[in-house]
Amino acid sequence: MSDFLLDTQTIRYWFDCESVFHLPVRKAAAALAPGSHVFVSTITLGEIEFGIQHNAAGMGGRLNEYADFVRKNLPLILPVSRHTAEPYGRVRAKLVDRFPPPGGWSKRKRAEQLYDPIAARELGFDENDLWLVAQAIERNLVFVTNDKMAPNQGSDARDSANFLVCQLGG
């Protein structure tokens, strides 16, 4: 029996009946083994809240319905704890070593080089994804995502976390 941590897009697919990915996610949720737990991270809740606040019109008046869906279907909220820091640092260090910035590291620009939105876009994950991976590692959860970040990106993170990459759209 496995327990799961869902990323933001997976939750959106589960909620949005008009998404082409809704049915596969809904079927997977319905097929979970008895006793399996599905968690949502406080980081994901923050991303959802940001989306609601930033683009309320994009929800087409379904804000309350979406919030109710998340509360009803994902009551197990996973906080970031001090124990999340170690796997986060380990995964991020491996990624930084594996994917250095163009021209390599510079002592003068190191802080600026640690976050590069273009690199995040090219690799298929952002800072919040790394925190979610760290939470999954910390608690030995299966991380459910449709992002391209997972094992095919060559990250050694896959050695420490279980990934369930939803191959929903080809």
C-alpha cells in the first residue's frame, strides 16, 4: 500500500471536468487501494490560493466550488517541517551540480545563478516542485505529477523518491 502526494496540476485535473486529463485522474483516485492516503502540501495550497487570487475570473465563478473540492477530497495537509530541509538540500545540490548555469559558477554571481526561471522552464520544474519532492522523500510518499521533471530528466532525485508521472497527454 502506498501513500501519495499530489502536485497542483494533478489536483486541477481531478477537479476540472472539462480537462482532457480529468477522467484518467478521477479513475486513478477511485482505484486507490483501501487504506491509501492522499496528501496535499501546504506549498500546493499556496499555489492554488495564488491562482485564485491572481486569476479569479479564470475560474469562471467556481472559486468556492474549487475550494470545497480541495477541502473535501484532500483533507490530509502536509506541512513543510525542519525534516524537509535535508532532502530538499540534497536534491537541489544534485540538480545544481548536474545542470550548472551557462559559463559555470561564479563566486560573485552565485546567489543570482541559483534561481534561473529559464532553466526551471527548460528542466520542467520550479522551486516549489523541489520542495514537494523533498516532502515526498521525507515521508516516503509517491509524488504524483504530470510535469516533465520526473525521472527522464536525469535527476538522482528519483533514487530517493517514488515518482508516479501521469502519462496523460502523450
